[in-house]
Amino acid sequence: MDFERHFCEALDALRDAGDYRVFADLERHRGAFPRATDHGTGRDVTVWCSNDYLGMGQHPDVLAAMHGAIDRVGAGAGGTRNISGTTHAHVALEGELADLHGKEAALLFTSGYVSNWAALGTLAARIPGCVVLSDAKNHASMIEGIRHSRAQKVIWRHNDLADLEAKLDALPAETPKLIAFESVYSMDGDIAPLEGICDLAERYGALTYLDEVHAVGLYGPRGGGVAEARGLMDRIDVIEGTLGKAFGVMGGYIAASAALCDFVRSFASGFIFTTALPPAVAAGACASVRHLKTSEAERAAHQATVAEVRARLDAAGIPHVANPSHIIPVMVGDPVKCRYISDVLMRDHGIYIQPINYPTVPKGTERLRITPSPVHGPADIDRLIDALSVLWTQCELARRPMAAQ
Ligand code: PMP
């Protein structure tokens, strides 16, 4: 086989479809979120698509904790968690995360992706006869974990309680069932009916596995996520989160009962056979979690900016998905126009919004996923709306009248 030719042809097909991914070559600036330099255009840009939702990746407490840890203990963990890589920073962070979610224990992984893949995959594989009921829009990391487990999977219609109930009902009563779902869905920003899912899980004796990756740090009085905000943490068996988005650093985790965490710790190859996170990363994440447990300021300012951006998009007639979260999907519906708008925003306006195309979202729903932060100011918002407005007209995209929204 001509391997090189195969690679090039596959990439050309992506380019032809407008789905080829181009990464911005960014340099973030310490303490200056959301500014960065784009080395592709040589421009200083304002980032409008970061998952560092609160700018905690530049927070002085987080940076100080990381510098302090490097000065005290050095760079890497030096091993897997099993063999010399469990440092005090990891233990402290797991304690902090268990407390955040009101659980007996927590278990750290190298990323949110790995935590879903390893924890969900291990539970599904090692609970004999387990059937996983997976929301249709679950993240790739959960899908891959379930696939890898080889457990039977039943997909229920996205956020549809009636469909979940029908699918639970169709399974034998004695079958062990695991319901896997997210709170805030990353591309549409909609939120699952958590309470109804808990009710069904209790009625059918199912284990619940909730991905709160896009919610931890952001919702709930201590940043425990949507489950905390809705008083449901004790009704959900496994809460999975990331330290790489609102907490601004890196890493993933589950929080659950001591026995469940010990079970995953003991059987999950994605936990056991990989080097532990650097202690400085754990220390930085720990500082971030601690800060957001007591500080409401970032969450309040974040929600205020989100509301302002939505109102300004409405006033300009630029269509965006109405949802109750902080994620603002501006719908373009065409991969080539989506990329074009993103390119011109970067090149001519110093605004960086990565286009979201297939396969991340279904074809025909290509979008700009805008993620405001507490530190995007009024002038940033003016520039964003003005630039989008000009490009909307230029690309002959439909506007929505206010009344239709
Ligand atoms: N779950 C969801 C819903 C996600 O959107 C993501 C990342 N985009 C992950 C898990 C993986 O988290 P991480 O980036 O920490 O690997």
C-alpha cells in the first residue's frame, strides 16, 4: 500500500468538505486573559472560544501554587500512581475534590477524557452483565470508554426522559444498569433534566454517571456543578469533572463512594499504567478548586458577561442557540462560511473563535462556539458584535428578528 498517498487523499477529502482542522498557534499572556498572540497572523488577539471559562489559568493564586510546587518538589511526578508517583499534592487534591462534591472519595486522572474512558469503561466492563444507557449526545470520551468495555450499550434520545424510561423498562429487572450522561452539553450548551434522571435511576436501581466537565467551577454555591446547584449531588453515584476548563489547569477526576473509587483505582488500566500528573499541576488545580469554593465573584461576573453577549447578539439579529448555560453557539450552518468567518475575525479583527465543524457537530449545524469570560469587557463585546455583524451580511447569512427569538 502507498501509505503516504492514503494519508494525503484522506486529508484532501477533509479539505474539500471544509472539515480540515487548522490550529491557531497561540501564545497566551500571563495575567492578561483573554489576550494572546496568534503566531499565524502575528496579531495580538482576544480569545472568545477558550474553555478556561473563568480565566483561572491566569489567576495569581494558581500561578503561585504552581511556582511554589516546582520550587519545592521539582517537575514531574516520577512514576505512575502505583509506583512512586502519588505525591502529597495528588492526595490533597483528591481530598479537595471529594469535599467539593460531597463524596467519600475522588480519583485523579491525567485528563477529563481519560477519566471518562477509564472510569466508565472499567465500571461497564467489570460490573457483570452491566448494560450502559448512554445519552445520544455523550462526549467521545464516554463513547470510547463504553465501546472499549464491550458492555451492551443502549442509546437514549438526548435529554428525553420518556425514552430513557422506556429503555430502562425494556431491560430485565435484575440486569445491572448504568446511566451515563452530561449536565451541560458542550456544543449546544443545553442542560440535562438531572432530577428526572435521578428519579428514574432510583426507580430502576441504576447507577448514575454524570459528566460535569462543562459545569464544575461554574455552577453551584461552591462550584460543584449543576448537581450541586440543584441539590442533587447525593443522588448521583459518580460525578466526573475536569481540572482543565473552569479550573484552568489540567487533569480529570471522578468523585464517588470510597468503594467505587477504590474499585476504579484497582482495575482501570487508564489509571494504573500511566505517569501521574506533575505535582505542580495538581497543586495549581488544588488552588483553583479552593479559590472557587469560596469566591462567587468569578461566577457572577461570568454569568453577567454571558447575558450581555446574548442580548447584544439578539439586538443584532444574529442567531444563537437559546440555552440556560454559558455556552453560546452562533449557528452558521455551512462549514466553508464558518471557517471563512473565523479566518477573517482573526486576520482583520484580532478576534479568535475556532470554527466548530463536522464531526464535532452534525453537518449543517456548523457554528461559532462563543465562550465569554468574566474578563471580556464592554469594548471587547462591541468589537465582537460589530465584526460578526459585518461578516453576517457579507456571507449572506439570515438574521433573526427579535420577536422570533
Ligand atoms: N467530557 C466532555 C463533555 C468534554 O467536552 C470534554 C473535553 N472537551 C471532556 C470530557 C474531556 O475533558 P478534558 O479536556 O479534561 O480531557
